[in-house]
Amino acid sequence: MNTIQWRRWQRLFLLLFGMLGLILGGLLLWLSQPQFTGSAVNPGETPPSVEPLPAAERIALIVSVASTVISALGFVSTTALAWRKEARESRNAVLDEERRQLELEKLRQELQPKSEMPPDAAESPQ
């Protein structure tokens, strides 16, 4: 898989993490609000009380939202580190290629016969 395809997949997964976090967060907010029963009351009567969401369900929702957020943060940080590593490796590859070219040029100059040298370099000062 090449780099462009990999980055597309990374962006897709990040988008899915974000959407899942928003859905779970919205669900948590919606379920934590008191719900109306829809029953009509006569004037002067108090409406029936609505039971809050049980603690176990609230805890399960909070844990699922927290795990989604933490997973998304881990994904983002891992992706950022991978991109930095790729950039560093590509810079190192360019530098290594330049170094090899310089070494090759130096070896060519050392192995070049004296007769092929320019006249200025062949003359030695006396």
C-alpha cells in the first residue's frame, strides 16, 4: 500500500472515530436529560416524576465515550508520529544519496589516470 492510499485510510478512520465520538456524546447527553412521559396532567397537578438514567447505564455510556476519545487521540498521535518518521526517513534517504554521489565523484577523480588530468593540475611547482 503506497503512502497516498495509507493517508486516505488514516483520514477515513479519523473521520469515523470523530463521528462515533459525536454520536456517543450526543447519546449520552440525550439520555442524561429528563424525558417527558407524554401523559397529560390536570391543572394544579404535578406531573409524574421521570426516573433518571440508572447509574450503571450512565457509567457504561461515559466509559464508551471516554474510550472512543482516547482511541481517537491515540490514533491521531500515532499518525502524526508516523508522518514525522516518514518525512525524516525521506530526508535521510536524500542525504544518503547525495553523500554516495559525492563519494563516487571523489573515487572517480582519484582513479582518473594522471594523463587525463588537466594541465594545471599535472604541473608541479618547483
